Amino acid sequence: MSINLTSSSYLVLGLIGLRGPSSSYQLKRAADRSIGYFWPFPHSQLYGEPRRLAEAGLLAESAESGGRRRRTYSLTDKGREALREWLREPEADVYQIRDEAELKLFFSELGDESTVRRLAEARVAFHRGRLAEFKRTMDRLGGIPDLEQRLAPLVLGVRVELASLAFWSDVLSGGLAAARARMGDLAEALTD
């Protein structure tokens, strides 16, 4: 059976490839602690997608005979090859950031006088919290050599969070004019 593989398909195949045999619940917990920080997706896909991949022969499925009858999925040779093919392809998609705060900032002139300040205060707190989470993760896992490649997205995440924190801090301390002024500094740096 040939099926269309999506990013959610590869997410499931990759998590099982790294973790070994997993139930949908275990996949959800693993995603929450790892890729969920940089790849938001509906967690309900972790329940339907493994079954679909098993029907296509990319995962093997086993079920407990008693109790909760939990289903566990493991990667087949065909699934491992599909994952490897996907990893070999260069990525050509547009980089996306879907931040509802940016959408609210865009429309903020339609709000009241305190809209931007409230938004900036909330975003500064949010990005500081994310950086604290990332630091705890790095402290816990950073010394494990086998995880170096898996931690690389965390390093990128820290850099994105630092840039976002700097932006929203500028907005909070000096309003949009301060953030815009900082943009001039960045434009100069890009031409060097």
C-alpha cells in the first residue's frame, strides 16, 4: 500500500526510530519533551498516524492481549528506509514562525492604548520562561555526547528565544520606535 507521507508521518517514524517500540501515549510524552518546543502539531495525530503507517507497512503493530490493550508500534525495514529517504532530501520549504503575538502586534492599532504594553509584558515573561526551560534541558542532557545532534535544534531555539526576548524587551522599554531603531543596527550588521 502506498500512502502520502506528511511531516507528521516522519515525526512518528523518527520518534520511534530514536526511542524504539512506543505506544501513542509514549510518543506524545516524548514529543512534548523534545520536538514540541520547535515543531507544534496536533497531538491527536500521534494516535491516528501510527495506525495509518502500520497499515502501509512502515510500522509493525502489536497489542496487549489484556488490560488496556495498548498498541505498541515499531519501525519496519520499509519504515526505516522511508525515513532515510526523507532525511536525504534537502529542505526547500519556507522557514515559518507562527506566533499569535506577532499577529496581535500587527493589528494592535485597533486595540486600546495599553494593548502593545500588555502584549510585550506577556511576551517578555513567556520568552524568559522558555529560555529557563531550555536551560534546564541543556543542563540535564548537554553532557551526553550521543545526544549532540538532537540538541542542535535546542541551540537554535535558544538563539530564536534570545532574539524574541530582545525584540519584546525593546518594545516594552521604548515602544515600537525602540524596536524599529534596533532594526537599523541589524541592517548595518547584515551589510558588513
